[in-house]
Amino acid sequence: MAKSKIFRIAVIGILGIAVIFAVILFGAQEKEPITIGAIISVTGPQGPTAEGTGIRDGMIIAAEEINKFGGINGAKINLVIENAETNIEKGKEIFERMEKIYRPLLYVSTHSSVSHAIAPLAEAASVVQMATLASDPAITRDKEWVFRYWPTAGVEAPSIIAVLGEENIKSLGILYLDDEFGRAVSSLIKEGFEKTGGQASAKAFGIRDTDFTSTIRQFSEMDAIFSVGFPVHLKPIFKQIREAGYKGAVFSNLAAADASFHSLKEANGVFITAPIIYNPNSSFAEDLKGKYEERFEGTFTHYVATGYDTLKLLAGLLEDSDLTRENVKELLKAGFVHPGTMGTVSTNPGEHEISFPVYPAQILNGELKYRY
């Protein structure tokens, strides 16, 4: 009898432990996944965009990594990505459709034009929109629900203007993409440079333009040319500047920090702004680069790191917090410090701008050299 009783107690104990583990296991499995909507332009008028593709791939790596370790508070991330094609109307249509089908916890958007168009929709729906790869200052202006993780034109411009002074540039031709992003950067560079006593002339180009020779000829007597656009524009601009035999200095925006520019003969000598990830001593970047090259084909860029950091930042803020739209907004507004792949970012309470640091640099002999 004693043995039988001991046996029954042991069985009950084992069953009890099994039930506890089952409750834990199935309780975790029953948690609803959280949907994050990503409206990312991986194509544009001239085909695939290196910047949009990189943001997308970085977000995918981050989502897989977060889900591998249990998600956010036990809820896996359902990352729904759609291609806005760098088209304003397409971006708005995607937002409205995602709202009806998924009602995401939050949205991530790319490019100034599309992000600017989506912002009023996010405000009306009371949902956080995190814009990235978007420099237009107006995107977050007077907004409650719209935030940005990307350096604004106001962050890039001072570095460019400082180097223009150091290089003793007195006259500057500005060749800029005629959209919210290009106009914002061009305006700040022109205004800031002229305040230092320099002379500047600005000419716009369209998003589908591929021939920039006439404007380059107009700038032939300028001490320097500053070009602002996306990689698909900057590569032919640099090539045509060299083909025109231009002898002055060449400057460009953050887009030219893309690693695919480093080995371009026509990009040699170009002054740019760049994040810290291209420093070979950046261990966080090297770790992510390895993950990217294992998962995807292509060149690791700061766009990949930006997509990765965007999702990691949001997931970190939400850890041990209520997964509601209102709470996402309040956590972002509260101010925080986040150590990311692109460097440590921080915000003060109430701020809607989250910018990773950028530094003046120059492409020299196949490498990116930081000036300071």
C-alpha cells in the first residue's frame, strides 16, 4: 500500500508539472501576434531602389531575430511589407487597405514624398507612423502620431557647410531632386552657405531624369557642385561630372555613403556625410553585416542597418509594456536612449525626431575616410 500510494503521488506530481508546462507553453502560443505595417518603396520610376530594399531587408532580419527569442512580450511580430513604388497615391492606398485588413499596431514608411502623404492618414487613424529614409522636416511638423528615425536636412546641412568652409569654397552649384526631400536639403545648404558669404545657385531635376549634363555645364565655373538625390540619381551625376571634365570639388548627401559608391571611380574624392557603420572598428555593424550576408545577396549598407535599428528600437521600447497604439505613441514621446547599430540615439520628452549621428567623410581610393 505504501508503495502504491507513493507511486500515485509521484504520478500526480509529474502530471501537475506537465500541466504547468502545458499552460505556460500553450499560453505563450495563444498570444496574438502583433502586426507592424511597412510601406516601403523598394522600386521607383527607374526600377529597384537600393535604399528601400535595404530598409526592407534590415527589418526582416530584425523581425526574425525578435521572434526567435519570443517576440515582444511573448507576441510574435507579423511584419506586413508592401511596396509603395515611390508613388504617393500607391502609398495612401496601401495604408487604407492595411487599416481595413490588419489594423497594425504601428506603421513604418520610407521616402519623404510617400511618408509626407501618409502622415495625415496616420493622424486621422490615431496610429504611430515611423518615417525613415525621409529628410523633409515637414513630415513631423505639428503632428501627434508621426515620428521619424532618420537625419533631417537640418542634421546633414551643418556638416556639409562646415566642410565647404574648410575647403575654401566660395561658389557652389546645387543640383537637387525636385521633391520634398531634395528641396529641403537644397534650401538649407543654399541658405547656410550664403550666410557664410558664399555664392550659390540651385537647379532642380525630376525623379525620372538621367541626363544632367546641361546643368553641370552651367556649374562649370563654380568652385564646387553639391548634388542631392537617391543613389539611382547620384551615380550618373558623378559620372557625368567627370565626363564633363569638371575640375572643382564634388559634394553630396548621405545617400552617397552607400557602400556601393566606395569603389566607383567617378565617386573618388566626393565629400559626403556618413554614419559610423562604415568604420571597420564598428563591432555592432560587423555583426549585422554577417547576418545580412548570410540571409541576403547584395552589399551591406546603412539602409540595412537603419531598417534593422528601426524595428529593434520600437521592440525595445515596447518590452514589458502594453501593446496598444496609444502606448506606442506615449513611449516614443517620453524620451529615451537607445544604443543601436548606427550609434546611440536619444530623444528628449516630446520630441518626434530620432536621428542617428552622421559625420563628414570623403570617398578616397575605394574607401570611406572620416574627416574627424
